[in-house]
Amino acid sequence: MTQTLPADDRPELGLRELKKQMTRTVIADSALRLAVEHGLDNVTIRRIADSAFVSPRTFSNYFSCKEEAVVAAGTHELVAVVAAVADRPAAEGPWEALRAALSEFTGSRSAEELESMVQKLELEQQYPSLRPYESWFWSHLEDELRTVVAERTDSDADTQLYPWLVAASAVAGIRSAIRLWAASGDGAAGLAARVEDALDQVGSGLRPPTR
């Protein structure tokens, strides 16, 4: 089984990887902004590329279509929660580590980031073509969380049910909390409270396996 490296021992991203990450973020943010301003049907890959100051070929190196780019906006920060869970103190149970990392994430979102989350949800309701890519993202996040949970509990993510249940429950709780929060119009504190409440309700019945 793969072991989680201590935070100090993990290799930092090199300059090339950081540049690729930044390029991906700029393209995704441009795609979301243009889709909000003009409607997804009126946005082309070339228009997104021009807005992000890259070529259409560069766009294609990162995304297969404009829908994928729109959905990718803001997802890097949420995926970073997985690393935050792995870095939580070893004495914390997997669910406690998840709750703490997600609470910190949701509570630290800026007003601009919160607005982007709401805008993306509204676009998904308006344009069904975005939904497969959104589903893929949540599935990917679930896979990543499952691996971390397995490592924290000395479980096997390929054969044991517990990591699957924890990861699936966490993602379901996060998605539900975000949707309810977006409909409520609350700020960052409201989002954090929703996520914490969702995880508390689900987590009360998920006990880690005995080591």
C-alpha cells in the first residue's frame, strides 16, 4: 500500500509544473467568466484562448472542450483539500481530518471565489452539457479522498469498504451543502457552517475500523 509522505518530505512543485498549473487556472477562469457574461453557447475555444492570452492549441493541451474548461474553474483549490487531509495530525481520525480540512477551505474563500461557485452552479442548471464534466470532477475528488482515507486508516482502498464509504459520504455531503448554501445567499461563514453541519450529520455514523 502507498504510504503518505510527511508534509516536509513531499517534493514541491517545480517551476514548470507551477507554470502549467497557473496556465490551466487562467484558462478555466477565463472560460467561466466568458460563459457567465455571454452565455456558454456564445463562447468559443478561440475566444477563451484569446482572453487567457494563449493559443487555441495551448487550450487543447489542457482541456478537450469549453465545457470542461468552465467546470474546471475553482476546482484546483478544492482538490488541494486532499493534501490538507493527508497533512492533518496522525492522531485525528479520518473523518475529523476531513472535517477540519474542509472547514478551513470553505471558511477561507474570498467573496470573488464564492461568487464564482454560485455562477458555476447556475450555469450547470442552464446548460446540461456541463454536467458530465462536473460529475467527473466529483468522482475524481472522491477517488483522491478514498486513497487518503485508506492511508490514514491502514486500509486497502481496493478491497475494503470503509475508505469508499467515507469518501463517497464526504463528497455527497459537500455537494449537498454547497447547493443549499448557494440557494440561501449566505456568505463564507454560511458555507462553512453548511459543510460542517453536513459532515457532522453524516460522520456521526461512520466509525473507523479497528486497527
